[in-house]
Amino acid sequence: MKPPNNSLRRRAAYGLLWVYKHGPSQVMWAFGARCQHTPTCSEYGAECISRFGWWPGFWMTLARFLRCRPGGTMGCDPPPETKPDIPLWQPWRYGDWTGRRMGPHAERVEKHPEA
């Protein structure tokens, strides 16, 4: 049986995303740090939690937050259409930690060795 959409865990996850979007994200924006993806990380997280539930959505969102940094991935990175088939004991595998699963229109930042 699928849990209801308004479960306490899901509402808590949405609440944390709201706090991030209206708190730390705004502070970083003021100092020049901007989200490098479309949709933004908080929108991506809300969509993943909505589609796949709070546990897979949390891991997908965490991986996205960690990729959204200077030297990380950038460009169009929509949430996955289907949930990956991952064993329960390996939840970190829900996340795309390297950006390899990004859409075909994604741009990548290449790291150039220092001369």
C-alpha cells in the first residue's frame, strides 16, 4: 500500500526544502552563488519527493545539491521519469552523484589541469 501524499515525513521534507529555498539559498544568492541547474535544486527536490517518496527523493536531492557547486555539473537536469530499481540497503544509489544520468541537453563543466 502506498503512503498518502500528505504523510508527515513528506510534509517534513517539503518543509525543509522550503526553509532551504527561503533561507540559505537566498543568502548564497546575495553573495553571488547561484544554482547552476534548471530546474533549481529545491524545485528538483520537491519533484523527486513528489514522484518517488521521501526516502528515494531525499537521496536524489542530496546528490543534486552536492553536484550544484563550482566545478560541478550545470545545465538542464530534470528529475528522472522513473525510479531506479535499487535494493533497500543501498539507498545512496538513488542519487546521480556524477551527473552521468543528466538529460541530453545538459552541459558539463570540464576541469582543466593547471598549467
